[in-house]
Amino acid sequence: VRRDDLRGGFGMLLLRAKGYAASVSGGAVPSLVWPLTPAVDVPVEVRDWQGRPLAGVQLGLCLGSPNTPDIAFATSDASGLAVFPGIDPHNPVNDVHAAAPEWSVINVGRIDWAPGDHPVVAELEAGHKIAGVVLDANGKPK
């Protein structure tokens, strides 16, 4: 992308480079030097409100407000462990959310982790099943 092409502004730029964590710039053109951080795999322990491990929980990580796209994904295994591959755990803006059937969708919050630390803990609360029918503009089921 040429810098001149961005003069009118943009929503968000996402930079990815092999061996480095994704980096995001929103709303303004970054300087000609865009520093990158080496990629780190970050472990997350997913548990229920009683501390028991939860398998099959999908985690997403975004580098902006909650309405920005996720840049990394992880799913917890039978021991409740999930690993975000190749991220920057010290990015000033990072937001983790979790979702699984029968569990509330939660915002885990910001990751602040360094190699050697215990895994980040994501604790989910029991959810409630909601059933319904999606209708089109004419009120007919889709």
C-alpha cells in the first residue's frame, strides 16, 4: 500500500509479517517506521465459575474495540487449555472474548502475559438457552 493511497483516511490497517505478531493502526497513517513485536504463543486456561476446565470453548482476540475483527483464534482442549498462536501479549489494545454452547459469552478482558507466567485464566458463567424464530422483512420465518 502506498502512503499516498491512504491520505483520505481509513478504518483500520492490519500489518502481518512472518515471525511477528499482528499490529493494528486505526484512523491515522502510521509513521514510515512501523515497529513489530516478535510473535509469542499465549496459553489461556478456560474454566467454569467453580474452577473446572471447559473443553471446546472458542476464544477470539481483537486489537481494537469489540467491533473490530478478531486477528487470532483458539479453542480449549479437554484440559481447558487454549493457545493463541503468535500474538503480542503486551499490545496496548487487546481484547479477548469467549463463547461456548450453554455458557455466557464473556469478555475475558486484556491479556498481559510474559513467557514463564502461568496461563491467562478465562472464567465463564453458566448461560441460558434462548430459542426463537428469525423472521424476514415480511414477518415470515427464514
